Amino acid sequence: MSKGKFLLLNLEEEQTKQLSEMLSNTTSRKIMNFLADKEHAAESEISKALSIPISTTHYNLQKLKQSGLVSVEEFHYSKKGKEIDHYKLANKYVIIAPKSVKGITSQLSKILPAFIGLGIISLLIEFKTKFLEKTSLAGTELGQTIISEKSAIAQSLPSAQIAEQARDLTSSEPNIALWFFIGGLVVIFLYLLVDYFRKK
């Protein structure tokens, strides 16, 4: 399929009216059926193959292009140096949805960057927290090694045991990244809720 596999429309859009006109137009349907068996074709080729005047072919192709049913991805130059477009069937799934569904899609597209940003920041916080934990643990173990060499009391408490205690203390700390992510989700949810009731 070509870029943009779905053509999402609602019943109130002008494009939906154009689409219905093209699908009910005999000439447009003939052109689409012809293009269905071709990779691409120029206006003159379509006009000759279907025995349709070139002006009529041009008009219908432009309307089909506006409706998103055909696209132009290639061209060539004529002997006179004029650019000749090659038309092909867009090959998209056309979905006609109620206005509310269109609104939901629009809202989701607006908050998608916020979700992505929230996830990235949460991962950075998690990475930084883990890095600081490792640094802190390494410092604890190094400090215990120095103390154990100078103090007899420290010898009664093995460094491995102290390191394990340090891990327990670290693991008991709250997961900052997780709480940040949850807080962000709550804020986004509240925003959507307020926006919904404001527009209702």
C-alpha cells in the first residue's frame, strides 16, 4: 500500500461528499478499474484505452486525486518538455466514521507527543537513579574496606553484610521514575477529562 494506508473521514467533511460523488460517477469508476490493473498510467493512455475525451479524463483524475483515491508518484517529460503525470490507484482503506470518533483521533494525536516525552523522561530518571545507586553502593563498599583495615569493630561486621544492608536500604526507597510516570498519566487523563466536558 502507499503512504497513509487509511483514509479516515467523517460524514460532515467536504471530502466525504467528493468521495461519494466520485464513487457514484461512472467515468470515475471506469478510470479506477483501469488503474487497478496498472502500476501507473498517464492521462492520454487512460483516455485512449477507455475512449473518453482527454478533458473529461483530466477532470475526473483531478477529482479522484482531491478525494485521495488516486495519487501521482511518477512523471515523465514530453517531447515538448511538458511534465506528464503518471496516476496510480491510492489503494487505501476508506473509513467513514462519526464526528465523535474523528474528535477522539484528533485528541489522541495531540497528546501522543506528551506520552512519548513522559516515557523518555521517566526512562532518564530511572537510568540516573540506578546509576546513583551503583555509585552509592560502590562508595559504601570502598568506605567499609578502609574502615575494616583500621578498626577492630568493623571486622565483626563483614563488608558483604554491610553491602547487603546498603542494597536493602536502597531497594526500600520509592521508585521515583515510576511515580513520575504515574503522575504524568494522571495529569494527561485530567486534561482530557476537563477538555471533554468543556466541549460537551
